[in-house]
Amino acid sequence: MSCPDRLCLLALLLFVSVATAYAQEPGTPSPATPAPATTPAATPPASTAAFPKGTEYFTLAAGFQNERNGANEYLASVITGFGRYFWDNAGFELQVVGYHGHDGDDNTVGLGGNALARYHFLNFGRASIYGDVLGGVFLMSDNFPSGGTGFNFTYGGGPGLSWRLRDGLYLDGGLRFQHVSNGFVEGRDRNPIFNSFGGYVGLTWTR
């Protein structure tokens, strides 16, 4: 082997030795391993309902019901209620109702309680159209209607409109059919029926 060949071989061996020593030197950082990609948790879409599930509310309203055939009989009422939407746009409410009843020349006052269910089936902008049904009992200071008893059952329902005045405050108004009778608690001869058409207007606060 000639001298140049020996020099090339020595140079090659020296290069390999240095490269090996550098690769084995402690503290030399290893190539970074990229972190596995993570998929962010899906965020459930926000509800677009006018009254989302879980919304609680308080309402204050005034109502008037006139005997459906035009007789001189009516029920005026002041209504307070507390409710909750257990599904989107579907709510349940408990009410305390103060009554003033008029039948001919007789006037009476009373107090009662209702359970009401409501569903908003059409929502657009600030407005929401709904339907509701209710049932309850009340006790008057005198017989209502005349010839009946002071204690009565009632049920009713009808369409309504809710208008958002601002966040958390709504103006409500609706039409209502309402039935009043005592359920024959003192026999058929003392169960005059009050069937009426009327309506109500009020405010609702939500949270």
C-alpha cells in the first residue's frame, strides 16, 4: 500500500472515530419527537330556543273572563306565578290567583291556585307565539255563580304572544277559554256552570 493510500485510510479511520465519539457523548439531545395531535373536545351547540331548557321565570298578570253567551257574569283576576322550562320552549308554572266575581247584582272575591303548562311553537325575532292549558281550584267569599258554591274547579287554555322588551323581560298577552264548576260537590242542582271567553296581559321576568 502506497503512502497516499495509507494517509487516506488513516484520515477515514480518524473521521469515523470522531463521529462515533460525538454520537455517544452524554448530554447530546436526541431529535425531538413531535407530540401526538389531539382533537379538541366538541362543544355542544348553543340552544337557539326562545326559552331554553332550565330557564326559570316569574310572572305577574291581570285577566278578565266574561260569560260566553253575554250574560252579566264575569271573573276578573290578578295572577302571580313561578315556572321553569323543563324542555326547550316547554314550561310548567304554578300560579296563585286572586279573583273578583260578578253575577248579576252579586259580587264576591276569592283566592285560588293553578298549574299551567305552556309551549312556544313559533319564535321569530322578539316575538314568540305559544299555547297553554291550566287547571286549578279556588274558593270565593260567596257562591259563584249564583246558586252554586263558593268552592270551584276550573280549567282553561288558549293562544298567546310573548314580546321581548329586553333581555330577561317579556310582555305577554293572550286569549283564553275558561270553565268553572264545582264538580257536583253538593249535587246536580247546585252546579251552575260558568263558561267564558276572555284574556290577560302581564309581564314575565326570566333568569
